[in-house]
Amino acid sequence: MEKGFARVDGSLALLVQRSDQTDKQLADHETRLDTLERARWPLPSLAAATGVIALALTAYGLTAR
């Protein structure tokens, strides 16, 4: 009976250790993902600025004739 409890206890300890490792990896991945999200280019803002510049150049080209 004691051998069975010892084996179950060892298995539970292993599961707890793996769970802790998984939690650490998940936290690390979340940190890295947050860093990547902060560092990416602001594409919608860049597209809006490009549109405004294109509109201004078009208006200038039409009035410069």
C-alpha cells in the first residue's frame, strides 16, 4: 500500500513540476508577445498618412497647371 502511495505521490510531484515549467514558459511567451506587439509598425496610421500625402500631392498637381 505504501509503495502505491509513494508512486502516486511521485507522479503528482512530477505533474506539479511540469505544470510550473509550463506556467513559466507561458509567462515568458506572453512577455515576448507583448514586446513584439509594442515594436510593430503602426500600419493603419502609416496608411492614413500615405493617403493624406497622396491627396495633397494630387491637389498640388492639379492647382500647379
